[in-house]
Amino acid sequence: MCDCAAFLGTAPITEFPAGVAAAMEVGSLPVELWRLILAYLPLPDLGRCCQVCRAWRELVLSLDNTRWRQLCLGCPECKHPNWPSQPHVEPPSWREALKQHALATRTWTQNGPELQSSACLVFFRRRKDRRTWHVGPGCEFETLRGALGVAGPYDRVVLHPGVYEEQAELAIKVPVELIGLGTLGEVALLVCIEQQCPTARLCNLVFMPPWFSTVVYKTSWGHVQLDNCNFEGAQLQIRGPGTCQARFCSFSQSSSAHLIGVALSLLDSCDFSGSDIASVTVEGPPTSERNWACKHLAALTRTFPTCFVSESSGNLKPNSLSSVEPHPPGCNNKNSMSIDEWQKKVLLEGVCHSTVIEDGWSDGEHSEAEDDNLDSETGNKSISFTLDYKIPCDHHGLSHLLKPQTNGSLPLASCPDPPSETPEPLTFQQELERDPEANMLAASTLGCILRRCLFRDGKGGVHVSNYGQARLEGNVFRGLNYAVRCIQNSTIVMLRNEVCECRASGVFLRLSAQGLIAENNIHSNGEAGLDIRKGANPIIVCNQIHSGLRSGVVVLGNGKGSIRSNLIYNNKEAGVYILFSGNPVVSGNHIFQGQAAGIAINENGRGMITDNVIRENQWGGVDIRRGGDPVLRNNYICHGYSDGVVVGERGRGLIEGNHVYCNKGCGVWVMSSSLPQLLGNFITHNCMYGLAVFCRKDPENIEVREGNWPGQDGMGDGGANGERRGVEAEGRDGQENLNEEGELFAWESDLDSEDERHSARRSISVALVEGNCMSYNGAVGLYVKSSEPLNAFSNLVNCNRGTGIAVQQSSQLTRLVANCILENGRGGVAVEKDSRVELRGNGIYENGGHGLVFCGNGQIVENDMLGNCGYGIQVSGNADIKVLRNRVQPAQGCGIAVLGAVRGVVHDNVIFQGHPGNKKTLLYMDPGNESCVLRNNSIIKHNNCNTFASAFMLENPPPRPQASSPGLSSSQYPSRLGISMTNRISATVENGCHSGSMFCTIL
């Protein structure tokens, strides 16, 4: 007792001779010499020296890397503190490691209330009664059965080197300690032992199964402590209320630990390898009955130092990871890059340059008539439109999106540079503070606790089922079929583990499983890093999920979950994949540098996707198709190598308040019979279109319609089919994966009905584009080529290099209402022939070409078109058109020009003269046109104005767009404008796909 008491600080100081202590002053010799002398002292003497005085204590503590290290590594019951996963890593303190080991190895002796009342006999109340029995050739006993028959309570049975085999089951009926003599491996037991006493300890033994059972040790109510033991082809079985504490043990050759209904057990620093089933199985809910050891194990768990895994698994910030991966533009969150620099870089890399958008439509779309008119009228010289003749229009209904903010900075819609910063993910502590459920799970200690263990080269790691509970902290899972499998209403807590190189997915959660998965390093797995299905609902926060051969996280089959503040990067397929009615919350993550889409929602997948940073992915930042119907809100989707958001065939969803910028393709690409709702997004600084609504019916192209898009650069097909094949492959890799749970892919047959899925959201039949800012894009702001209707209300389309809005094909009605289209590099709005378009209540200001070029059929009603460099309104071709109650002021050219065989009426329009140097007729119609009626139009020139200021003002109503628009009921149009629109306006597109789009060439 003196050895341990002195070491733990419980021996009285007087045990060290006072005279000697006085004579041995620390300052009498150099410190180095004292350290050399003290390095020869055994553990009891070091403990006494440590209690002489403060100077002596500091001197003894300074021996941490020398004498304390020797004592720790020389202990036969102890291995390296970081064995088995990191034996090359030094512990923070060797003395502290030895102290923790001494405390842990004595847990089994703390049985009985009488020990708590004794101040001096801390460890062994019955120490005087303890005897040591020797077993082996030439010893007191030759068999273990004989020694156990005579051993008294807390006696020690020492087994000498040899192999001990018993032909029948042994029973331990009194507390006893079994110790193997010599090095580990010299004493082997081929036995089956059942513990029938409150406590026991086994140390330095090798267990192998006897001929009649694979179970070598079992207990159903007592506590067993295992130190430095090996299990070879054997099973350890603990049944609640029994408990187990195992340290520095090895389970090899298909060995396993099976814990059934345990309230609390601890497996610390154990090595599991070569299993053909799960290495650790935790089954059943923790029993309500507790044995004496539970409170001691709980206290021991809390005193252990914080676990760590590997140097590579620290909580890295997103920017610190860019040094490992390629450096696409924008990999530094704080790196500001102008649109010119971004597009120049992209063109140099040959991405946009080699992508064909559409025949006859370049990155800035002038129609041929517009080009000819501008060139002939001005001789390629623009007329200056001075403020003296300009009608003020900067107080329109969307002007608040363009005005400088209170701090003097420019708003996003009028800033020529893209956003320079993105939000950082929250830390684990911040997540715990805002989530009481996660905080409760992080502090829980029920069930089986595995800490600092190594699982390698086997079939499975940990299997938790049937309401079981487990806590995994600081473990390493490597080279398994799967690392963790949690099913059937079980609960798991995973903290700071490393899960890598699994042949299937790393972590499976099924059948209403739940728990907390935090600060893990999950990487390089053959399937998904995390696979969530069948009602599982875990909390997944602050993990690194990367370098997977398929997706990072997959949620399907009615799976749920809260996926927050993770770093998900460099996965071969989608960072987060949601399909088959998966419905998770995906929030605050950084999803970047993936080789496919950032987030893919497919096959009726749903989800709440908010506040994520999705950047630098090879495919679309977010891909929605084939019934996908998520809520996509307040995300940063940027610096992608393709489009920002893609809504594919039969895609749905609410896309609201996102920042979509600096993508090499389009900001948002909508195609193929989709019904999205795009509200209040900032779609800026993308190399191609801001928003492209595109579709071409192609019923014969089954391959494209089914989503089997051609691969790019030999990467093969992706999308839902690729992930679905991964789901099927999982069943092939691990034959038990689905069949053992009775699932048999049943989640495909019990999907929610369409009515149930959309019962909480307003049903729409037309895709909606409302309240968005489409600015500084490299081509057209809003591009439409669709055979389905489209409604675009209250959008700000400004400063794009091409035309503001271009409608090249719209066989059904496209409604452009209350939009502000200004300062685009070419025309304001261009409508090609055979298109049906209604323009109502728009403000089209100061664009580089004509305000409106209209060659289709429809109505142009109550719009303001001021300050455009070409014509105000040009109607041409065989259009059937109504031009009613518009206010027009051209900078040069005609105010309204009717060219060709146009049919319709032009009446009640007001045309203001622009610059006096403009000699063109303000209202012009081809002389041979007899099918168009001009009636009751007003032309206001400078020399007719008695009061110039009042005549050249837009009053009653003020400049459009306005806060309300005629012709729309309150149920059709929102009561307020800007980013917080509540109305749902939409556009449906049909089967097929634009063969030249960047996204389709990849998918």
C-alpha cells in the first residue's frame, strides 16, 4: 500500500526521514545531478520525495520524460498510453498517464460500502487476508480449477507460463485476481469462465475458446476488469446489470465483445482486428438495475483526459485545407476577386470559352435588327445623354436595393465586386450552447463506452441495435467493411474518432437510430462517409467528411438528421446526397472542392438546406431533379466550376435568399419540367447567364430524360443513378447490410405520397422567379427558352454584360411583371419570334442597347423605358402585339418603332424626347403596315414644355416598378417588394436538356 499511496499522494510526509530531508537541500547540488540521482529511485521513494516540500516536488515532477517514462513503460500491466492507435505519440505527461493507470487498475477492488468509511485502507480492506496462489507445473496447483476452488475473497492467483485447458465451464464464486506470469502470451487459457461474484480482475492472459464454446468469459451481474489480455477467436459476453472494464486488450482472429443490456461498461485502449462480424456488439436498452461498479466507472470516465485521434483530424478551418487541395478561384474566403478578373481567369482556363450556350446567342445578346439599327443611326458613335434632358427614375420601387448602406458600403446588387467573405462554421462548443439535445448527448455516459481503441482489417467495427446505447470517443476505424452501424432505435455518441478506408460506408444509421456524431475525421471510404436511412435522425456536427470514393453524406429512405457546421470536401460524388424521401436539415456546413455536385437532391428527396457555404465544386453547387423538393435558403453558392444551382427534370423546391456568385457556368439553370420557386436570391458575377430557364422537348432521348447524363473527363455517370448503384453495391459488399434488418429496400415502396409531401407548402403549377437580384453576370441576366409558362415578378436585373432579359422561345405565356432592368451592357429586354410574352409594370432604364426588342406575340402594358441607348420599344416581324400606356424616353433613335408586318394596336403611350440632337422620329411605323393601329399616343418635346421640370417627370404613377401592379389580385402579387417577397411565381420547363449547357455536358 505504501507504493501506491505515496505515488497517489496519500502517504504522510513523516514516512520520509526528517533528518535526511533536512540534510538533502535541493540547492546543495546542481539540479542536473539531483535528477541523475533520483532517476535510480523506485516508485515508492519517488512518491515520498514528492511530498517533502515544494522544491522537491518540482524536482520530482521534472523527471517526466526520464524516470516517469521508464516506470510507465516498464509496468507489466500497462502499455504505451497511446496504444494501439498512436504509440508513436508522446502523452502530455508520463506521470499523469501512470497515475491514471494506477487508478483504473484498482476499480475492481472498490466493491463494498465499508471501503468508503476507512481513511487509511483506501484500496484493500481485506489486504491482510489476501493470499497468493501459484498455478503451474511444480506449483501448489497444476490446474486453474483447483486454485479457484480454494481461493478466498480478493486472493491473487498467479498462473505460470503454459497452456491451461479445462473440459468444462469454470465458475468464479468469490472476488479473485487472475494474473499471468511473464510477458503477455506466455500464459494461455482454453477455458469458458462464468463469473458468479461481484468483482474479479484478469491480467496478462491469453484467452482461446475451448472445444465446446466460443465464449471464454461471461458475467450477468458482477464487474470484471481486464488488463493487458488477448482474445484469440473468442468472445467476451457481458449481460446487464453486469459491467466490464477492459484496458490494453487485443481482440484478434474473429474475436468480439458482446454486451447485452449493459448499463455502463468501458473498453479503453483496446485493439480489434480480423473480425468476421462486428468487433463490438451492443444490444438492448441499458438495464435499470445497476451494480456497484457503475458509479466508479462513471467517475473514471469523467477523469480521463480528452481523447485525440490523429494529427490530421484536428478541427481545421476551411481555409487551412486549401493547401491540401487544388486552388480554384475563391478558395480563400477573404479573397476578393472582381468579375473581370474572374471571367478572365475562366476564359484562360478554357471553360467558358469552350462551352456553347446557344447558336446565335453570344455572351451578350444583340439581335441582328438591334445591331443594324444602332450602327446605322449613330455611326457607331453614341450621343451623350446629359442630365439636362434625363427624366429622373432612380426612385422606383426597387431602388432600395441599389442605394449605399448606412456604413457607406455598396449593396450587393450595385457592387462591381463579388462578396469577399463567407461565414465560418460554428465550433463544437457553440453548437452545444445552442442545441440542448446535443449538449445532453455529449454529456451522457450510458451503455458501452469505447475510448482510444483501434478497429482494423475486419468486417465491422461497432454494431448497436435494439435500443442499445454506445459512446465512441477517440477511436480509429480503419480497413473495415463498415465502422459503425446503429439501428433499431439505438443511440450512439461519436466524438473525435477517425473513420477511414472502409470498403462500404463509414457510419450507417437505420431504423430510427439517433445520436450525436461530432468532431470526427471521416475520410477515404469506399461508399458514403455517413449513410442515414429509414427514419434515422442523428445530429451530425463539426466533422470533417472528405476524400470519399462516393458521396460524403447520403440521406435516403425517409432518413432525417441535422447536419451542421461540418467540413465536407474532396468527395468523388456529391458532398451531401438526399434522395428517396430523405428529409434532413443541412445547415452551416462548408461543402467545397468536391468532384461532383456540392448538394444533390434527387428521387423525391427533400430537406431544409440553409446557411451553407458551397464552393469550388466541379459540378453544380446544388443539383435538384427528379422530384427533389428542398428548401434552399441563405446559402453561399460560389466559385464553382459549373453552374451554381441546377434544377433538372421534375425538380421542385423553394430557393430563397441565396448568394449565387462567381460560378463558371450560370448562376441558376432551370430545365426539364421543373417547378422551382426562386425568391429573393442574389445571382451575381457568374460567367454565363444569371438565371437560365431552358428546355427542349426530346421524347426520343430516353437517356437524357432519365437523368443518365454523359460523364466528363472519363468520370462516368453520376446523379441519382450513380448513387443508387452505390446503395445496391453496399448490399453486395456486406451481404448482411439490408437483409439482416428485414429492410430489403422496403424504403422504396413506402415513400410518402405526393399529396403528403406537399401538404405543408403551397401547390404551384408554374415555376416562380421573384424578388431576385441578377447582376454583373457575364451574359444575359435572365435567359428563357422554354415550352412552359414562366412568371418573373419584381426582379432586379442590372449591370449584366449581355441583355437584361432574353426570351428566345416561349410557346406558352411568359409574364414579366414589375421588374427593374437597368444598366445592362446591351438591350434591356429581347423577345424573339414565336414567343408569347407579357410585359407589365416594368422599369427598363439606361441599358446599352434598345430598351425592348419584341418579335413575338403578347402585350407591353404600363412599362417605363427611359435612357436606353437604342430605341425605347422596337416591335418587328409578324408580331401580334398590344403596346398600351407605356412611358418612353430614348437616348437616341425612335421612342416606339413598328417595323414589318406587325399586327396589333399602339395607343395611349407617352413618348418623351431625349437628347435634342436625336433626329429620329419618336413614333415610327413602316408606311406599308396596314394591320397595326396607332392611336392616342402623346409625344412631349422640349420646345412644347411650358414648365420643363414638371413635364419631364414621372408622376402619377411614379417610376416603375411600383409596390403594387395593376392587373394582379392580392393573391397573385405580394404586398411588398424586394428580397422578402411572399408570392410564388414560377416557370415550368419540359423534357430534354440544352445539349450545350455546361452542366449537361458533365451530368
